[in-house]
Amino acid sequence: MNQNKPTGLSDQEMLTDALSSQKFITDNYNLFANECASPAVKSEFINILNEEHQIQHEVFTEMQKRGWYPVAPAQQEQINQAKQKYTQMKP
């Protein structure tokens, strides 16, 4: 097998796939942790979930640095609306 053969995917496509995979993985580990009856197993799922979130963040940060995942800052009006919405929800 020729290991020097290119995958045919660009760096951007590979990172996009990695980010999508990490989102899927974290969704599942979160579900597993939520539905776990054993405290010890639940704790382990939460530890794994935390590790997977860290990987997801690293991929996300790399994509942002390369300009492949731009995030627009929230406008002050949007921030104020969110604050007001969640302040009203407090008991």
C-alpha cells in the first residue's frame, strides 16, 4: 500500500470533517452521561466528554486561525436581548 498517496481532501475539508465528527461524538457522550444509572460510569463518560470537547475546541480554533470558520461578534443589542430574556427566567 502506498502511504505517500494523497487523500484527495484538502486541509480545510479534513478539518471540517474532524469538527463535524467531534460535534457528533460530544453529542453522543453527553447523551450517554445523561442516561447513565451508575455514578462511576457516568463520571467516566463526563471525563471522556470533557476530553472530546477539548479536541473539538482545538479543531475549531485551528479553523478560525486559518479563516475557515469565521465567527461574527454579537452586536450589543443582541447581547442586551439575551440578558433580558434570561434575567426574566430567574425564579
